[in-house]
Amino acid sequence: MGNPDTALRPAQPRDEVSAEQFRQLLRQHPAGVVIVTADVAGRPVGLTATSFTSVSLNPPLVSFYIATTSSTWTHLSRADSFSVHLLGEDQADLAARFAAKGVDRFAPPTRWSYGLDGTPALEGVAARLVCRRYDTQLIGDHWLVVGRVVHSAVHDASRPPLLYHRGSFGGFAAL
């Protein structure tokens, strides 16, 4: 091992990575796909997210990011609670529907009802987490939304997850 004080370090890059370069780089990283739903003043709202992750076990916290430019955020930002739906690999159409602009995401063929917690619950998902808003922070051009999980249900633990990779939805096969 060399001395860290005397080791040669590579030169630091001088130019920042452009948004397009960054987007292309991150296309190489697969991500799980979820749909976040909430009720805002008696109206269901929802969106597809690929930035969902666990944050903490104690308390049980999860998070996702949403662009400041999202038209859904103007409504979702007012919700005190929300549901996160983990999708199965056969639900690419549902994920695409909740990612589309200018459509009624809750109209047929979407199957849903209000859960006992008051948030829209999508039918046929692999799992659902009900969260109370824990924290929200503006970071760069996205909002970080952290929720405390207050209820959860796994509907099909054997179902392969829906993934997003290189601009497309797909499944997972274990090696």
C-alpha cells in the first residue's frame, strides 16, 4: 500500500457532465419500477417512478424523486399520505400509462379502488406500501420525497419485478 499523502492522483476533470451525458450514463443502471398514488381533495393522482429506494429500517422509511417540472407534483405535493405500488414484470403497460402525459391514468383499463387508508390502491400489483409523508427536500431539479411506511402488503412474493433499463421496461431472470 502506498502512502495516501504521496500517491499520485489522477487529474480532476475540468468540464462538468452535461445533462444528456448524465442521462446516457444512468441508462446503464437498471432500476425497479413503482407507481406512487395519492388522494388530493377527493381526486386520485399518480405517477411512475424509477427512483424508489429504502432509506431506513428504524423507522421504516422509503423515498423517491420527482422532477420539479412534473405536473403531477403540483397535486401530489399537497398529499399527507401516499401509496407505493411495486410492479410485476407483466405490468409494463400500467407503468407506461402512469408515465404518460395528458391521460386519465385512473380510467379503464386501470383497475383500482380506495384503500382503507384513503389512498388509491392499484389492483394486481406485486406489493403495496402505504406511507405518511416524513420529509420533502428540493435537491437540484428534483424533489426528494421520504415516506414513513405505516402499512404494507405483499400480494405475490414469487412474481418477478418490472425493471427499467436503457429506456425500456423488462423483467429479471436470476442467474
